[in-house]
Amino acid sequence: MNGPALPAAFGPLYVAAACAYGAALLAELGPPRLRRALLALGLALHLAGLVLRGVAIAYFPLTSKFESFYAFALFVFAVLLVAERSGSRVHRLGLFVVGGTFYALTTLFPTALSEAPPLMRTVWYPLHVPASFLSYALWTSAAAAGLATLLGNRGPGPRRAMEDHAFWGFAIFSLSMIFGGAWGYVAWGAWFLWDPKLVWSLVAWLFYGAFVHLKYWPAGNAPRPKASLALVGFLVVMVTYVGTSFLFRHSSHSF
């Protein structure tokens, strides 16, 4: 049986969003107001494409590899719009690279729509997954700000972004784990399973829990070591998000 038809407007929206993001990247050489306007335009087009897919399947549009990468790129670009305040070009470019890479990687996957399976049709799914993606995007931003710090931009902007985005990522991910635990109990009858995604999610939560508490340790606020840890955190995020789906084939969370 064929799935729902892909809305005809999705393709033009996809291309238009990519063009807007590319123009925003080029606008790094121009006035900040133009860059922010182009980025906001790209986000609006990007979100419109996701909404179209959701309307077509009459559910939350995170049912395939394409939609997973597409949605994660959306969250990264949304955090990038907020990260404008850090004033660091390296920070912004780091987020452009990650968001643009995931957006481009969507071309490797089929764009066809698929119905959400019964396991996903619970209130916990649209609460758990977006919260996880937002946390990943915030931690990506913390890593990009850490890179800016390591490359010599030690002003208050990048360091504040590193601290704030790591903290908010940890707080939101804590909620995501609660939502995910409730979903797991409904779906599998257990709050926690020894599944690769769940194990690595716990690793990420413990890592960033320690990271945000480093400020209470006398030597924990040294800029360069903390920035290096933020980059390590990005690797943890990528293993948690992508690695557990592509490297562990038997994970119940493989997308």
C-alpha cells in the first residue's frame, strides 16, 4: 500500500530554504541585519516544509531518516538565530556547517512520506523527540562556542553562549528523558532498557550534568579546558543521535 502523497509545494520550499540559508552564510560579509533576515526566512521556509509533511500524514512528521535529519537541521538553524547575540563569527560558522551538513545529508534518503506506526501514536512521542533535538542543537552550539574560544575569541559572548546553551540543553534533555521514560513504559512496559540509544542518552546526560557543574569546582572555569570538553560533548551528541542508529542495527530507536 502506498503512503500519503508528498505535497507538491514541498520541493520548492526545500530548495528555497536552502537558498536562503546559503545567502545568509554569504551575508556574513555584509550587515548583521541582512544575515538575520535571510536566516529567519530560511527557517520559515524550512518549518513550512515540515508542517506540510505533518499535515499530509496527519501526525508529527518524524517518521523517517529524511525527516529526522531535516528536523534536526531546523533546530540547529533556530539556535543559530539565537546565537547571533554571541557576536562570534566562528560560533556562527560552526552552526552553519553542522546545520548545512545535516540539511544536505537529507538528499541521501527517500523523501517519501510514511504513516506513523502505532508505537509512535502517543502524546509522549511529540514531547520526547523535539525536546531531544533541541537539546542536541543547544549542545552543538555550546561546542561551536567552545571552538571559538579555543581559536582565540575569548570575549564574554562565546563563553556565555557555551555555558548557557550547555545548561539549557541539559535542562531540556532532562525533561526529554522523563518524557521518553513515560513513552517507554507505555510502549515496552519499562522505564529503561539496555538499548544503545538509551545507554548513550544516559552518557550524554551525565556528561553535560558534570559539565554544567564544573563552575563549582575551583579549576573548572579555565576557558580552554572547558572549551575542549564542549567539543568532546559534541562527539557524545553525535554518537547518541546518529551513531546509535547507524552503528547499532539492533537498537529499538534506529530511525
